[in-house]
Amino acid sequence: MLVLLCMVLRKYENQVVPELLAGINLDTLIIAMITVIRITMKSVVESSLSQAAWVWLSDMSQQKCKHKAYLSDFKVFDEASRGIWGSFCLLWRMKLRHRIGCIGAAIIILAHGFETFSQQMVTFEQDSQDVVNSPSTPAPPPARSEIWDTYLSRGYTGDYVPALSTKAAVYSGIISNEIPMTLASCETGNCSWPIVPTLAACGECSVVPVSWTCNETSQICTYSTESGTSLDDRMDAQDHSSFIVSPTNGTLHQIDSKSQAYFSVFDMLSVSRPVGQDLEVTGQECALWFCVRAFDIKVEAGKQTQNTIADWSNATLQHVNGFHGSEYVFSKLPDEFNVDNTTRYSITNPAMIALRGFMADVTSGTLTADLSRLDYTSDWVEAMWNASDSSQEWIENFAHSLTVEIRHHGRTTNNGQNSIRYTGKAKQMAPIVKVKWFWVLYPGLMLLASIYYLFHTIYRTARADVSAWKGDALPMLFCRVDENIHDHVKDAMDVPDGLDKRIGGIRVALYRAENGQWGFRTIEEEEAEMIDRGRGRRGTTDYR
């Protein structure tokens, strides 16, 4: 049974707490097995302990080991074989003089702690585990896009325009300071996904040189960027700011690039004259383009983290046969993007035309500000002017807003393999079985001690020339008892503890008569003195 217990513990160690047959818990099974071990062990030890009483009182044992045996010792051994209190009494009575009895009593005492200490063998620690065999998909692929062809044809002219959701993403990106991330679905609150690639929007703002010329006659200065954006402002203006945003073909970012899919390039030019300070002139070229972005997405304790692994912007315009005609296609995506080689990431030309036209309108306007008034052509221009001091942070937020739109309203090729490829692993907190093997030594050592005790009792029984009566009550009925012992009994059997008080202190020895009958004889004082003197000359020999 102990081997079976070890096999069960080894099987379920570091595993989720199993659901056993008939709803039985693992700890219940362990306690049941420990109980079987304890009962089996105690039955062996109790039987051996009962046999040790006969060995203790035998005449041959007393002569060899020079110990004193009393009638009351039978009661002590009997109570020791029945419970823990009797075992303590036996240890106190023997005081290690009768080791065979003391070992048995110690085993009986320690065996009572089996169920208690068995609780220390196995503990259950909460840990996250993969969800398997779920009827639903607890961590479906996050929102992602492989193809952007979201646009509308307006009116009789058939002009391409962005969808309303795309316009809303542009407006939010320009004005809002914080754009929420796209949340992945995670039923358990703890999920992880492989690297997830998707079409996205990338953005950058760079400082560009500004040149200017001033006309002394008109008192007007003209400020210009290399891409052609210009701004006129008065020479004598104080505490005054002028701002212009204008779409361009770009110098650092050329909108007709053959290697990147730009959908907006614009200049932001700002001129200000704070009171008592020098003239401040700032020119920036900002660009937005389609890219492929790889995300590392995790959800832990219901909180999502989304880290960008890398961006890829290498796209070329290809002419293909089909409804949309030409399209921008991303090529040579790195392996770290976890891209299926059969997947095509692209932007259709009509969708690109629609977005470029809309962005050109939005990124066009002027603003003037002084002490008393603020004049601007659109709310979008005001938002850009407010963000001009932190343009890179602003353009990244703008690109993030468009990325959310692209992920939600772009489309995939509906490749079933990709659905599996980007499906995440859901984890849930579950109790894990942890085995403390140190505590398994406890019943193991006790079992070994019991086996040793059994064979040692058999050996001592043979040496003492006593039959294996163990706890059988019948041999006691047919053992002869000296008459003088009966004379001491009288009415002691009618009094509580009367026998123990009347005859418990009489020294006796178990002997076998020539006719084969067993009996108890008293050891007279003279004989006792001779035994004691012999023990004093040769020393005390413990009964082992």
C-alpha cells in the first residue's frame, strides 16, 4: 500500500488536482491509503505487543535477562496493545529495560499521528495552467488586418472617400490625447498569444529648415520650407503667433515613394514673437504611412499589455488583375513577424486614394493668435498647433488611432490556418499538487520499524521457548496459577482495581511443566535475591 501511495503521489505531482471517480478528492484518497497502512501496521504491532507480554513474563527470559516481571505487567501490555495511553504507561513501566515492548509502544504512539502528518505530504498551490478541452475558444486571435480596402464611392462622380469609421479615427487621432488600445478577448483573465502581425499606421515628424525674406516696404516677412509651404507674417508683430499646416509631396518623406505606402505628408510651420523674446521659427515635416506591425500581447490578472516588437514599411505598388486594379504590397517580411508565407499584406489603390484625399483636406489650414484673440480655420488645425511643441508624441498617438481603425475594419484572407496560428493560450488559476517527499519518509520508516518489530518478536519468542499465543485470551484461562496467589485475591475482583492492588505487585514467572501444562509461579524472596545478586555480578543485560 505504501508503494501504491508513492505511485499515486508521483503520478499527480505538479499536476492540477485531479477529479477522481465518484467525486473523491485526492486528499481523501491519500488519507484513506494512510489509514489502511496505519490499521495494517497497528494490527501487526498490537499482536506482537501482546506476544511480548508472554515473552516478558517467561521464566527463561527472566533468567537470561535478569529482569523483574509482575502480574500487573500483563495488564500494562494489554492496555498498550489497545491504545496510546497504555503505550505511555508501558514506556514508563519498562524504562527501556524491555526494548521489545518499548519499541512496540513507541510505534503505537507514533502511528496515531499518521492522519495528521499525512496532511503535510501534499499541499495545493495556486498556479496558472493552460485551459484545455474548452468548449469555446477562450483566447481567440486578436483583431488584425491583412488587407485594407475600406472606402466608399460618393455621388454620381464616384469619388473615393473613406468610411465614416475611418474619418472618426482621423478626428480622434488629431484631437484626443489618449487612444485606448485594442483589447483582446480573454475569458480567463490570463492569456498569451504568439507574435501577432497586422497592418497598421506608422508616423514621424522631423524638423526641416525654414528660410524667410522680409519686405521693408510692406513690413511683411515670408517664411518657407523646401517643400513649398509658406507663411506671411508682420515684421512688427509682438506677442503674436502664426501657424500653417499644409499637405506636400514631401522632402524627407516623398508621398510618391516606390518603397513606402504614404497616405499623408504635410508641413507644420510656426512663427511666434513672445514679448521680450527673440523670434521663434519652427518647421516640421510629418508623415503617415501604412506598415506591418508585430505585437506581443498578453493578459495577466485581467490587465492587458501590448508591446510592439517591430515595424516593417517596405511596400511596393504592384499592378494586378482584379476588381481593385493596383495595390501596395508588403514584401520580405522578417521571420520575427510570425507571418505565414502564403499571406499577402496589401492596401488597394482605391482605398489609398480615398485616404490621401481626405487627409489632404484635414491637414490644410492656418491659425493666428495674439493677446486678445485666436483665429483658426478648423478645429483640427487648432489641435495641431497645440501639439506642435510635442509633435512626435502627437503623430504617434495619431498613428495609433488609425492602427486601431485598420485592425478593426480591415480584413483578413479568412485563412483557417491563420486563425489557428494566432489563437492564444488561455490560463486559469488552478490548485497544483505539490508533494513534500520528506513527510513520506514518516510512514515508510514506521512501516520498516513495524516489520523489524514483528521479526524481532518472533525471534525472541523462539529464544524464550514460548508459544505464539499473542492476544488470544484462551491460553490465559488454562494457565495454572499458584495457590498462594489465589489466597491473596479473596474479594478483590469485586473492587475497582482490586486485583491490581492485591496481586499486581507479585513477582511471577511463566513456566512449562513436565506434563506440558503452562502456569505462573511466584518467585520467592530467596530466589529473587539470588537473581538480583547474579545480576549485580554479571551486570544487567537488556532484552533486545
